[in-house]
Amino acid sequence: MLAAGDRSRSAAPTYHPLALIVCALAAGIAIDRWFPLAALIWWLFAFGVLAVWLPLWISKRNAAVGSYLVLVAFLATGGAWHHRYWRLYNDHEIGRMVLEEPRPICVEAIAITSPRWVPAPTPTPLRTIPLGEQSELLVWLTAVRDGCTMRPASGWASLDVGGPLDSVRAGDRIRIMAQGNRPTAPFNPGEFDFAAYERTRRIGCRLFAEFPQSVECLKRGSLFSPRRLLADVRSGGTAVLQRYITGERAMLASAVLLGAREQLDTNRNEGYLVTGTIHVLSISGLHVGILAAGFFFVLRTGLVPRRFTLASTIALTIAYALLTDLQPPVVRAAILVVIACLALWTGRSSIGFNALAAAALVVLALNPSALFLAGPQLSFLAVATMIAFQPLLVSHPIVDPLDRLIAASRPWLVRVGRRIGGGLCRLWLTGALIWLVSTPLVWKQYNLISPIALVLNFLMWLPVTLAMYSGLGTLLFGSLVPFAGRLCGLTCDRCLGALESLIAWGHDWPGGYFWLAAPPAWWIALFYIAIGIAIAFPAFVPPRRWAVGLIMMWFTVALFLSGHGSAALHRRQMRPLVCHFVSVGHGVSVLVELPDGKTLLYDSGRLGSPLAGIRPISSVLWSRGITHLDAIVISHADADHFNAIPGLLQRFSAGAIYVSPVMFERLPPAVKELRDAIARHEIPLRQIHGGHTLAAGAETKIEVLHPPRKGVYGSDNANSIVLLIEHAGRKLLMTGDLESPGLDDLLAEEPIDCDLVLAPHHGSPRSSPGRFAQWCHPEYVVVSGRRGLGDEATIDSVKNSIRLHGAEVLHTAEDGCVRVEVSTHKFAVSTFRPHVRAFPTSTAGTNFLQME
């Protein structure tokens, strides 16, 4: 039995001072992100608080007050550190000199990383512009050409080069002739903010050089530069893996072992994302933990002293973290491994919230913006879950002597079976708890819930572990002992093949994952605040039955808040008609929300990659809480108007798809791919032509104006479906790529006074913009297209010809998503981005600039 003193010590609460410091630091970072103060104010505040704390510490009085003052000082330090990282740039920063639109630029820079090879995407019929292989690297700019003079410049930039760039290595001084632009902010509601993401890495410029010859090496860097040595080791390791592992699995091995995800195509990444196993492709704590544990147990066979084993494990972990670019999850895992090894060295306890907080301090010191990134959040959340539920996840020794005797008396096969079964159950429970706790964050970030991950994350442990160990053996023995390298490579290949089979099975399993609109951020935050309170104050933890009920209640309310039930709060007659002209580049996608609650999507596609169209369209749909489309209208058979639809059908359900009678008369590869996708999802396909109407409720009318039943002679564009949407006396006109002779047929009809029209053929001069505007007398014309180098003169000419007829022109490449709201008492047109007007008009609004 325990003595009284032992009982008091065992019952004493455990304190986590570093966790409190991290919370204070994170609070300061968050405050500066949303309510910024000058760095000088932050620092003065921090030093002022420390000046008050110092006398208290010296006199050893009011320890509690002193502790609070220290936390306030860390809060101010976090605000100051974030302000310096996030907001302060020098006058020569390249981000101040470039625009969002790409422009020719000549710069001198230092290559920070060696070029990394990016293979050409797999060609598909839906990709309208094939891409070749590329090289990508990170550079630090030193000068920019201004006329004939090179002027000082600074700042990080990402460089993409068309083709293999073999003449440059890390540390080289280079001159680049390229197109440069600032990372783009979102153009649509709910869209991923790429500019903010790049800002977290302080990258203020993106460079694209069309040919490798556009990059000239001015001076070679040192052969012994640490960056160059790491880059050479990385590229050499990739070459060894490609030598001993077959085909695309070599690229997968490079991603799993070296973090070279740039070699994986988007389809493969998508498979891991939807099945909840994307962490396999991102070097994270899983990889570092597997590597460190395997190395430790190999050395602990007794061949070397214990302390040498610990020191070697620390050295290997740090080297691996450096090799994989010190990503925040890797830094977190490396710090925990180092702390665990030091604890074993000194005989102290290591894994706990204090150790996790120490890792968080290092990560935030390197990059305070990591607090807002999903990757680090999920990484720390997974470890925190394992620490919080450690009593459930760790086997406990049998305390009662009689129970120990009974257990020892069982046959050895039963004992081994129980031990293995218990270990497997705890392994599955670990993954299940991490999945449950991380699902709200994944839901918010990716609009995705993946129940299949509960199975896959358990089944993939063995192939991933064996793949990492055999892949490491391939790297170590590939150049020295070819036979051993070949054997390890074969093992790694088979394990990765098993992993790919598991992912493919999970991807095709019905109900394995769901694309859903996410609930608001405050509801997600409430979930994690409740978990944090439960961990910090165990006395408030409800019984297990109540905890399960509360979690189910939270998910039920989350589904309601995400949009599925919120529409029921509005009376149908009070709903307006809302249209969103999504900014997709050179393409078209218009979301129409009807007053009766039904939704219609007019076209969905863009030039280039279908995924580049799927993402913004999905973002707009999810931002509106939409997961089902009642109708999709495809105007005509050009891929830039439909190539996103097969991907959208994987994320959203659809009631019916409407096409013209001539849509499938010819079946080029892209059109055949579309038809096969529609048949695969078993969606009704219906034909419409001039004179038809679509059901839209009692107060709304949708009329098909074009094409006639037998079509018109000419291109697919001439047979575009033209829709006239009328509600509350207002008329909206959708025109697709309409051009002559179909355009001539439409203009020969009685003129229609429209309030807003979609410019035919992306505002092309071939669509006779002046004559068309004269026929329909619009107040607003929306041009859905891109604005690139060389397009300005054409776009301005089209705008001017339309404005001569009194219409205001909105361009999705400039103004972003255009929103139109029509009701009995209101007609409002707004843009996601501020719109620069050609003539004065009153404005109002918050996120959108209202134009009424």
C-alpha cells in the first residue's frame, strides 16, 4: 500500500507550464492577425509588463500575479513576432513591384533549392491545353531590371520552368527572363486563399519561364553549401528509387520517403485526399516516428551502447527533418523524438502536453503563421488526441497477483493472441479517436468527411511501415550493394502496390466519403473549445454516454448550419432569385438559385485543367450550402463549357442534365468522356431547344430562345443554348458561346429588354458586342473570361463598344464572382472584388460591392 506521502504525490495535479505559454503566444498571434497593432506597441507592451513583473519576482511576492504577467508578456511577444513576420517588408520587396496579372520581368536571384522535376500531367480528353514536364525551385531575388538598369530587389519567389532545368543547383546565382506576378487572392466566395498561403511562406512573387534557356547561370555556388548538399542527397535518392522501383510507384516512393509530392499527379493526390489518407503523402509525424522507432530498435539489439543509440536517433531525426524541408509537422515530430530520446537518456517522463508545447514553441518561432495552416493544426491535434486519451491507448500491467497468476497459466498461444489482438484494437482505437477529433477541421478545410479512413488508416499501417523501411534500405544499399538494393526495392514496390490497392478500394467503396458544405467557423471552434476545457478540467467531463450524445448533437447541428436545413427557415415566397457568375478563367459557370429552393447550373468548364474549374465552382456551391443540383444545362459541345462537370458529379448529386439536340451528334473524345460520366452516374439526359421552358416555380420563367430543334448550320458555338430567366419583372440572359450564324438568328427576333446578360463567347469581338447590346439593351453585361498578357486591348475595345449603349461591363477576371439578386423590391448586382466603374454610381455593402 502507498504511504500517506506517496498518495498525496500520486494525486497531485500535473501542470503544463509550456502549454500555457503556447496558448498565450497563440493568442497574441491571433490578435495581431485580426486586430493588428504596430510592432513597436507590441514590444513596448511586452517590456512594460516585464518591468512590472521583475520586482515581484525579485521580492518573491504575489507569485500568481507574476505568472499572469509572464503570460501577458508572451502574448505581446507573439503579437510582435507575428507582426514582424506577416506585415513588415522592406522597400525593395518584389511583392511590391508585381501585379496579379503576369508581366514580363527580368530578375537576378540565388537558387535556394535545386530544381525539382515535375512530370507532365497525364493527358485526358477533358484537359483542353496539354502541359509538358516542368521544373520548380525556390529563389531569393537580389535585383530586378528597370529599363537598362538592374535595381536592388529582395524577397522569396517560386520559379516554374517549362522543361528540365539541369544547369542550376542550389546556391547558384542566376538571371531569369520570365513572366512574374503576385500570388492571386480568391476570386470567388469560399475559394482557397492562395495569396494568404504563399504569404505564410513570405513568397511575394511567382515566376514562370517558358524554356530552360530563359534561366542563365551567372555564378556557381559553393559545392559544400549545406543547401546544395541536401539537394544533391535528395536528387540522388530520387534517382536510386527510380532505378529499383518500377514506374509511377517510384514517384510514390519519393513522396513517401523524401516528400517529393510534386511528382504525383492531381488524380493520385485526390484519391488519398478523399479517403482520408493524404497524410501518407505528406512527410509528417507518421514518417518520422516510423523511421526513428525502427532505427532505435535496430541499434538496441545490443551491438552499441544505449546512449550512442539515443544520440544516433537524434542525429538521424534532425537530418531527416532537414532533408524534407523542415515542414511544420516534421519539425513537430522531430522535436518530440528529440525530447523522448533525451528523456530516456536522463530517465524522465517525456511524452505529454509539455513536450508537445515545446514543439509548438519551435514551430511558431520558425513561422508564426503556421498557427493558421491546416497541416500543422492537424498534426498537433493528432498528437494531442493520443496524449489526452493515453489511458485508453496504452496497455496497463495486471496489478492483482491472482490475476497475474491466471494470465501466466494460460497457454502461450492464447497469451500471444491476446497480446496481438489487444495491440491491434488499441491501434484501431488510436486511429478512430484521431479521425473523430480531426473530422470537424478536415470538414471545414476540405468540405469532406471520410468514414472509410476508419478502415484504411488501420489497414495501411503495415504496408506503409514496410514500404518506409524497405525504401530506406533501397536508398542505403542501392549504390553500394546492388543485390540488397534490388531486394529492398522489390519489397518497397510490392508494399506500395498494396497501399495503392487499398486506396483504390476505399475510393470506390459506396459511402466511403462525402463531399459536404462545411458549418461556420465559430461552430467548429466551439467543438475544439469544448474538448480543450474537458482536457484542462477533467472534472467537467460528462459520462461516456452523455459525451457520445453531445458529439452526435454537435454533428446534427453542424449539418443544419452547413446549409442543408437553414433554407427551411425562410418562407419560399420571401426568397429572392440569386445568380452567381463564377470566375473560372476562360470558361463559363453560372449558378442560379430559384425562389422555390431549386438550383440550376448553366455550364461548368474552363480552358486547361478541369480541376482548375472544379475547385472554384465547388467553393461557390459549398459557400451557398448546396450539395444537390436540380438541373445542369450544357450550352454546347466546347470543353471549356463542360469539362468540370464529370468532376462535379463526383462531389454533387444532380437531378437532370439538359443539352441541345445537336450536342452528341459528333463524339470527339471530350464529349464522349462527358457522356460516359453522365451515364456512369445514372443522371437523366434531356434535350431542349427553342420554344421549350424549364420548370422554375410559379413566379419564375425560364425560356429556351435558341437553338431551333434541328440546330443551325455552323460550329458548336452557333448552336449554343440561350436561356432567358425572368423573375419579378427582371430578365437575365445566358448566351454560352453564341456566334454567327446562330447569333444572327437570335438578333433577327424581336428585341428583348434585358437587365443583365452574359456576354456571348466570353466577350469576343466575333460575337458582335455592340450589335448584341443594341438588341437587348442591358443594364449590366458580364464577361466570363480571362485577362492575360496581350488581352487588354481587345477587352477594353469590347467594353467600350458595350458601354456606348449604356451598359456597365463586369469582367470575372477583374471583378471576381458576380452576384445578382432579384426580388420584388430589389435588383442588386455585386462583385466579389471591388469594381472600378466607368461612370459614378452609388455603392454599398461589405464583402461585396453593391450596385443597385
